[in-house]
Amino acid sequence: MGNKIGIFFGTSTGSTEEVASLISEQFGADVASEPIEIDAIQGSVASTFAKYDALVVGTPTWNTGADTERSGTGWDEIYYGEMGDLSMDGKKVAVFGLGDSESYSENYCDAAGEVRSVSVF
């Protein structure tokens, strides 16, 4: 695999995937992976994350007002399953979030905070 930065996303409408693609393009193919949809690696998150020195993870906020599982994507299952078993010692992680700040400003990007609160990042 040769890439040092893994770019991961979950999406409901395609917007988070678009941003993940923009981020990947800015790093360049010699540094970062093509964007990887989190649904594609369920069950192998630990081994996939381990291939990279750093991670950029993106999530939308879809289930507004909820206390948990706010992304409405595959991240929701991973947060409360595989994520608890990960060892991320020494790995750099950046989290980006999308949402609709006009329709639900009180819950805007809550899922990005959820990634941080349930993870070992």
C-alpha cells in the first residue's frame, strides 16, 4: 500500500465523499489513499487503519438530536463495535464533519464529536 495517510468517510447523500475526495486530491496520490467508504471495511477496520501512519476520517450528521449514532452511516455501527477494540497509539488522526447548519444548527456536526468521544484516537 505505500500511502501514509488513509482517507475514510461515511456518507448518506454523497457530500462527505466529495469532501473526502477533495482532501485526498490535495494530499496527492503519493501521500494519501483514494477515499475509502467506511461501509466497505466493516469487520476489518483495525487491520485497514493499521496500514496507515495517519488517518483522515469524515462523517455527516444525519440523526439530529440523538445522543448516539448520529451519522446515519456505517460509522454508527463501528463507533460502538469495532472502534472500542482499536489501538491507535502514535497514529495521527484528523476528523471532519458535514451537516446542515441552517436546518439544525444546534446539532451541526455532532457526529464528528461522536467519533472523538467513542474512539481511541
